[in-house]
Amino acid sequence: MPVAPQTPAKSVPSGLTPERSITQRMDALGRANEIRSRRAGLKRDLKAGRAKIHNLLLDPPKWLETAKVFDLLLAVPKYGRVKVNRVLTHCRISPSKTIGGLSERQRKELVSYLRR
């Protein structure tokens, strides 16, 4: 039985991302810009006291899940780098942890610590 010739499939070498079309890249850029502007607005609201950190940590919107916990806590009034590091160390949370990457235990412990 003859074997049908196969056309070489384009394979992406391991470790590299596949090529994106200009439309896909522009869509991704638009989404990224939207997320960045929403986060900046949220940080302004936290700084001004118009938003509460507790609700954001317990039930974060989808667009906030990739934000760093450290950066969000820095936007809270009266919290600087030293205090944020102390809080994260006390709650056993890495400074590079994202909001979406928090476990339920970390989330609850952080909120209870911030409510004191």
C-alpha cells in the first residue's frame, strides 16, 4: 500500500512562541492597555479611599487577577514598602505573588490582617 506524502507541518521550536498576525497582536495590545488603565484607576480609587482592598482580595475581578499583591497593597493609604513587606511576610506570601495566585488561606489571612 503506497504511503501518501506528508507536507511538512510548521512546528514551533520548544521555548518559542508561535507567530501572531498583526490583528492578533493589536487585539492583545488593546486588551493589555485596557487592563493597565483599569488597574491605574483602581489604584487611584484605593489611594483616595473610594475602594476597599478587602473586597478586591476576596473576590477580585478577572482583569485584576494578574496584578501583583505587593503593587496593590502599595496603593492603600498608610502602606509603604516596609509595611507591605511586613504584612506579606507575616501572611507567608511572596512579594511576587499575583492576586489570582493567592490560595484561600492566604487570601483570608491577608484580609483579616488588614482589617486590624
